[in-house]
Amino acid sequence: PLSDFFASSPPLRHVFGRTNIIVQLSPPPINCSPSLSHNVQRYVAIYRFGSVVFFNLTTKESSRLLEQIKKHAVDPIAVGFERREHFEMALQPHLETATGKITADRAMVRELDMNTVGIVSNIMGQTVALDWHNDTVDELLAKFSSVNSSVERTGGFTSIERHTLFQVVARNNSLFIDMVSKLGI
């Protein structure tokens, strides 16, 4: 389905996971991405819970690929409203172990391969998805607090408050189901 994007640069290989697919992309054309070396390894990891993680793609390439992916999504987030995180990975081939120092926004790794991409993209994808769910929970709590305060003052529900309460409970249930079934939490 992403053949439009891959027409100029077919994927080298892909791996299906329980909740994702990781695709190793061809190196960029020499004249296409001056900021990237021609022999750089490029990957994209696409998660069924909505996260997409890019490795070594330019902003233009990742935006273009994200638009292609969104064409096949069930309920895509509108352009400009996506939650984005940036995480730097530095290659350090001399490391004795697979990873070196890891901080909140940077990690040193011995090599960039499917395994490393799988681990890092899973953490990044879940982190971004959890941040989105956290915002939803904050929104639900604010609505519930408002209804609760009103009931505390008046001793009863208005029809609007009853409707809001049912919506909050339904959204809470959906959120719980998403976190368990899609994120695996």
C-alpha cells in the first residue's frame, strides 16, 4: 500500500511484530538528501496503536511517508495535531555492549539494526501513545470533576450532566481497552 513512497526507493526488508511492522528503507539517493550520508541505514516502524517512528529520514521524507501511512489508517490524526518526539541515537561501534549511555533524549548504540530499531521504536512509540492517552485522561478527569462539583452543589443531575457522565464513562472504558489491547499495558 505504500508503493507510492517506495517507488523511488524500495524497502530492503521488513519484519512484522505483534503490534508493528519495521521496514528498512533503501539509502537515500546521493543528490536527494545532502544532510544524510548515502550509506546511512534508514527505517520506519509503524504501530497498530497509531505511532510511527522514523530513523534517519529527513523531515520532508518522514512527512511524505506519514501522509501515505495515514491514507490507510482507521482514524488518523489531522495534520499539525500529531504528537511528536525527537530522540537522538548516536552510533558508537566501539561499545562493548549493545548500548552505552542512555538519557531522556539520547542513546548511544553499537549499531543500528532491526533489533535496535525494534527496541527503541517500541519505547518511543509507546511513550508518545501514553502521552496522548495521558492528555485524554486529564480531559476526562476535568469533565468528571465538573459534573461531580455540580452534583455536590445541587444534589442532582441535569440531563446535560447525565449525558456528559455517560460519555466520560464510555471514553474511559475505550481508553482502558486501547491501553490493554493495543499498547499491551
